[in-house]
Amino acid sequence: MSSIPGLPDFSGVDALYAGLILSTCFLGITILQSWNYGNHNRDSWGLRSFVALLVACDVWSTVATAIICILTCPST
């Protein structure tokens, strides 16, 4: 399969690994936004708890994906 000129060749990158990289980048953005939300908004504790739950689910998902990548990665 030929690649598009000017773009890097990602033929050796697994989709799960690429998803992990993107997920980790977005996790950093999510943590930063939730930190700013917690420090600057005066919403009810119910809403703040819901935001904390969503961030915890995002962290869990990223960690689970990383564990799957480590366990399924071929030995080099």
C-alpha cells in the first residue's frame, strides 16, 4: 500500500497504541479542565461530584488501555 506523499508512514503503528497516545493527550487536557473547574466554579457538590466521577472514569479507561497495550505488545 502506498502512502500519501508528505505524511509520515504509520504502517507499523497498531490502532490500539495510537488510540492510547491520543487518549493520554486528551486525559491531560481533561485533568487540566477539571482542575480549573473545581477551583473557579461554585456549583453544587452534586455537580462537582459528577465531574469528578467522569474524570475518574477517563483515568480508569486510559490506564486499562495502557495495561492492555502492555500485555498484548509483542516482545522485542
